[in-house]
Amino acid sequence: MLKSFLNIICLCFVIVGCKHNKESLVVNNPENASYINPFICTASDHGQTDVAAGVPFGMVKPCPDTKPIAHSGYDYDAKEIVGFSNTRFSGVGCRGVGGNIRILPFSVSENDTLPKSLSYSKESEKALAGYYAVTLNNGVKAELTASRQVAYHKYTFPESKHSGLSIDLSSSFSGHISEAHNILEKGVISGKITTVNICGNGQYSLYYAIQIDKDIKAIVDKDSKMIFKFSTQQNEEVLLKCALSVVDENSAINNLKHSEGKLFSEVKENAFNKWNDLMQVVNVETENDTLKELFYTHLYHATQSPFVINDNNGTFRGSDGKQYKTDKRYYHGWSIWDTFRSKLPLFSLFYPEQYSEMMESLRLLYKQGKADWTTNTEPFLTIRTEHAIVMLLEAYKKGVLPFSLANVYTELKKEAEHLPFKSPDNVLESSFDLWALSEIATILGHHEDAKQYKDMAFEYKAIWKDKFLNMDENSDVMHGDGLYEGTLWQYRWFVPFDIKGIQDLVGGKDTFEKQLDYFFDNELFNMGNQPDIQVPYLYAYTNAPWKTQKLVDKLLNKKTNNWYGTHKKFERPVVKKIFTATPEGYIKEMDDDAGTMSSWYVWSTMGLYPVFPGSTQLALTTPQFDKITIETSDKPLQIIANGLSSDNIFIQSVTWNGEVINESIIDFNLISKGGKLQFELDNMPNTNWGKQN
């Protein structure tokens, strides 16, 4: 009884004492979702996440769009809100994507013009998993929550004869193409919207149905904007529901009908519970509540996408614009070039059922004619799909691929015919895909194909010798030699399938280690972007894995000098901790990239990292928690760090179920079914532990 009471007091302290107005939620026991702080990484260009009130992998993400509009619509530092839109893709680049169907409540005097934006009370702003609230300067309180396909907007108005809701059907972060709508009855409209997709590439179309629970005095329909006018009493609540579908208008209307009779408070509670169910898969134990806040918030960011877009009857539209049906969840909204590095491998450990369905969704995407980037007939927000071959191979090796690789082999071979080799980074990236395809060909018994693809993959050595072997002042130029968002120094390590090969090219393992030292000592590493985020773990393939332990601890816990943005090297470094539990959560220009960087954090704090996607290899480092317990299909996976402290960051020994592990790489399939992974830690490195033969 006393323990339960203390737990409740402790949780209340965590929620009430936290900055940035996380709303208090009364719970009987500490729940992992209570540590989620949606405001983290939402300020300026420090993550590009948002405070959307969605559910895990949900389609609708109702959220304020601020002025100026950020990548995900919301900027913590902004002073005005232009409205509350219903779609977005958390933590992506360019101008973002989404921002559809933007709603702004108004309460004006008789002859006032309607506002285009409104300031708001920062102190009134509250957010938790599945809920957001703010009070605008016109006296209207806005509250948001959601189910998977329906956004719920509750607006509490002051007394006024001239209240209403403005609905912009042409709103978009990346560009509007067209819209068509029908007024079904007063307060109910439906229609179709077509919008430019990410970075100006392709487009997507979605269908919607909106219902306003209020007697409407007048409707103004002009230039893709709908104005619903009504009068309100003091503190009168008006509920607006916005249902989406990728199938057709009738499906959106049916999704709206399924929401009938559900109270806002009920939907809000259900949304929180869905997040909590997702977070309960992993329990971390520490006296440091900030670490818990960071851990669960980053896991929350990672599980925003991809989106489950099929209707409840299984129907969906594919990227070819055609209609399909499935008895599984169909996922869409990919950013695989980013997420194959950390996020999708994380899902294979935490959420194998959803991960398996994601792989099935990729199979169906291949059957639709998968393109590397978004097409002109997308059903919903999406970005890019390079390295899907690697992910399918990894899923097979982990035993969670729900179909035979033979089913997509023809499509994979066709994709290989169009892999780019225009620049040095293209060569490394495409060679990785060819290596993965050679592995798949071997699995399927196509040995001639396997040899051909393997030989092609290892042709990377020619460009590596030419561009990456001997480094000079030109090797530290962003976009040098046509590179995509990186330098030659940052890309040179990206040969995960042949680390021993590049060690041999530089003159051996010891030289490789020294070059890693030079890379980090001279601050050439860029934690703010993806091309080199695996490099801190490459010491696991040397005789000094303790250097990974020291380096990852520094990246997680200490201020660092950071010289690189997405496209340029700064004149002066950004000096700060990379991961903080604040709106400025990341370093400058460090997009979360659909949860990739969040997943890097989650992996690293658990003492594991998937340094070699497409394999089952996990590099070991020092966990940041005293104990981590992960649900698995058999028995829990326990990761225990004995002696952990701010000084004791070095691994002395590791055991798996009592058996000594003297390797810095452990197999995913060894630990994924559960057991006890135990670390013994101290304040000095054990230079004999984990040496690679």
C-alpha cells in the first residue's frame, strides 16, 4: 500500500514538475506514456517534430500550425497560430508534408474581418500523448485528440453572436493542387484533396468528411475556404470531427459515422491508452526521470509513422492509384533511406507483429510498382523507399518475414537495374543493395545471380580507392563530389557489408582504428544527419571497443562541438548536448527524420545498436539504465547494468544467461526471444574485453 502511494506521488511530481506544460493525467500507477513530452524537439530547427494529438501509426495528426509554419506545422517558439490542420509527417526535411484541412475558430465583433492567425497564451498550452490544448487570444480554448482515422477538435467559445469556424481546404505545407467538396447538410461537408508531396516530388490525394456539432446560422463557401457561422453562449463547447480515407468519399463518410456517440473525453483516454500499451513493451529503471522522459518521448516520435491507411474493412489505395484489400494493417508513409538504419530494426525487436505487417506492406508496394521516391498517384503522405531490399533481407534473417522472398524476387531484380551510380555516395549505397540482393539470390538458390550481384557490389572498391582511401582538405566539403548531404569523410565508412574489406584497404584493423580516432578527434563526425550515424559503433570491429563506450556516453550525456548542418559546415560549432528534454531537443538542423534519430537514441541508451542493417549483428555498448525489460514472444529480455554511474561507463564483462560474452557484437536472434544480458561496469576501460579476432 505504501509503495503504491509513493509511486503515485512520484508520478505526479514527474508530470506536474516537468517543463512545457505537459497536462497532468490521473493514473493509478506510473505508466510509461506519462513520461512522453510532446514538446521535445519542436522548437525552430531542432528536430522538426510536433505536438499532434494522434495515436500510434495513425493517419490523422491534428495539431496547431504556427506562424511561421515549421516542417511539421508547429514551432514551439512561434507567437501565432494560423489554424489546426489534420495531417503531417513528423520530423522530415524540405518544407515538410501535410497540413491539410486547416481549421481556425473565430469569435469577433459584428463588423470585424475574420483573423488569418491568432496569438495564444503560452502558459495555457498543454500536451500529452494523444491530446493537445491551448487558449487563443480571442478567448477560444482549442482541444485536440484522435482515433486512427478521425480527428476530434473541441472548441470552447466565449459568449458571442459572431462565432464560427473557418476551414481551409487548400492548406498544405508543400503545395496545393486541387480540391472538390460537397455540402451534405448544415455542418457536414465531404470531399477530395490533392496535394504536392514532400520536396515537390509527386502528389497524394485523400478523402475527408467533416461534421460540426452545432446549429449553423450561415455558411460561406469561397476560394476553397468554408466559413461556418454561429452564435455561442459562454463556455459553449463545439465539437468538430474530421474523418479521412484513402479510398473514396463514401468511405470517409462511413469513417465519420463510426465515430458517432463517442465523447471527446472517451477518445482522449483511448488515445492515451493506445500510446501506453505501445510504451509498456519496454520498461526502463532509473532514478533519473529526465532519462525516462527522453527515452519514451523518442520512442513516441519513432512510432508516429509509417501510417496505417486501410479502412476498417481492409480496403486501401496503393501508390499506383488502384484499389486493394487486405486482412492485415496496410502501412504507408515511408522514409526508408533514413529509417532502415535504426527505426525499422528497432521495430523488429519491440513490435515484431507490426514490423512483419510493414514488410508485407512493402511486398504489396513492390507489386504496385514501387518507386524510390513518391509518385503522382500516392494515397497518402510518403517520402522515399531506397534500401527496402536490405530491410526485406533483414526481416528474413530475423525470422519475421511473412512471405517468401521468391514472391518479390522479380521486382527486386528490376529495382537493381535502376540503382544510381552517379556519385561516390551513390556507389556505396547501391553496392549495399546489390550485396543484399546477392544474399537473397543465395537464399533462393539462384547462385549465378548471387555471384553476379556480389561481384557488382564489391566493385565499390574502385571508387573507394579513388575517393575515400587518401583523405585531404577536399574530403571535408559538404556536397563535395556531388555527395548527398555529407562529406567524403562522413560517407567513407558506409560499407556495412564489408567492414573488414575497408580495413584491409586502409592497411589493417589498427590503421582503421587510428583513422576512426582522427575522424572523431578532429570533429569530422555529423550526428545531425544520417550518413555516418553508425560510425561511433565501428570501434566494435576493432581491438578497442571501449572507445565506442566512451564516445557514445559523450554523445548521449555531454556537450559536444557540432560543425555540420544538413547542407553546410558552420563557421563556428554548435556547442550543446545533442539530446535534451527541451523544445530545443536536438542540435541545430538535426531533423528527427521520421524517427531515425530518436531510434538511435533508444538503441544507444539500451546498450545496443544495429550497426549492420541487413544482418542480425548488434554492437554492444554501455546501457544508460540500471535495468531494461523488453517483452518478447517467449520470456522477457532483461538488460542489466551493474555498477552504472556517471563515471562507470566502461564495460568490464558481459554475460548472457550466465555465460560469458567476450565479443563486442551480439546476435539479434540470440537475445530477441528473451533472457538476461548483464553488464559489469567500472570507471576504467577493460582493454581486453570484446577484441575482434
